[in-house]
Amino acid sequence: GRWSNWRLHEQEDNRLVVGLRIAPQTGYPFLVDVAVEYRLDDEGLTTRTTAHNLGESACPWACGQHPYLRCDTGTIDELELELKAEQWLPTDEEQIPTGTEPVSGSDLDFRNWRRLGDQKIDYAFTGLARDHAGRAWARVRSKAGREVGLWVDEHFPYIEIYTGDTLAPHRRRQGLGVEPMTAAPNGFQTGEGLVRLEPGESITTSWGVIIA
């Protein structure tokens, strides 16, 4: 498929840039150049995705990635999660969002540290609280005090949390999916969170991971 066309652009000791040109195709008749930079330094891992509209008409754009977080535990059951999000997006049987609901009073309220246990989650969260730098955070920690945090910049109003219950048995609940998303699930149908890139216009989005 088209994702096999990723090519190495640049490589240094602590930096890697790969790129892909998305050609016009059925369902997405646009020409977009994409570059993803991964940088590892004293600030942790930083990922920057840049999309450049090479076409002659405006195009819709959204992006997301699927990192998994884990600490020094066998499964994620013993981990605590903190995600300061005010709403979550319930879904139908096809996992299409049906609206938003407040996390308050639900078992999806992780605004304060709470143990995951055997809870099964595969939902997007929004209404994210942000720090002075405009970053929103999802953090996990173990009983031993090891902590891993994932941050997203202001281009990402959604974070999906996935406990991995539908993965193959040997991978199930081995890490917590914490997925930055610039648009809501099904965003290309609803328009919720989509960016409009004019011809020649670019957008760069950033997220990263820090181990405490």
C-alpha cells in the first residue's frame, strides 16, 4: 500500500526524518507531502509532523500516531493514569463517535491519578487541560514510582486511550495506547477537528514522550 512508500530524508545520531508523498486517490484526491521528524535528546522524544499541500485546491488534513506507554510492570493493570480531560467520546457498535459526554461521575474520569486495573478502554478524550506552554499531558506511573508522560501541542485537541484488549494474546494489555489526534475519530465525515490546507500551505504538529 501507499504507506510502504515512506523514504528516509535525513538521519543524525539523535534525529531521524522520514517522508511520504500522498498521491491523489479514490476518497482523497489531493497531493500532500508529509515529513515526520523524530528527535531524541535530554527533553525526551519529540515528534514533528509537517504536511504541505502541493495541489491546486484546498484539502482537508488530519493526523495522528499510535504510541504505547508502559513502565516497569508486566501488564498495564497495575499502572495509574492521569489525563486531565473534561469529555470523552462514546461510540456505537462500529466505534463511530456518537457525541461527547462529561467524564465527571464516570469510570473514565482520570483527571486525578487512578489505577487502570482490568478496565477496558478504547475511547477518545477531549476538553484537555494545558500547561503554560500549551501542552496537554497523559501520564502513567507504576507502584515503584516510574513515570512516563506524553504531551501534545495545541494542534491536538484529542487523545485516544486504548488498553489493548483486542490485540493478539501475547500483546494484550502490554502497553497503554495513548494516541495524539488532530481530529476526532470519523473526522473526515463529520469535519470535527479537520484542518483546511490551502494550495501551498503547510502545517506542523508536535507531540513527545518524557520518562521521569
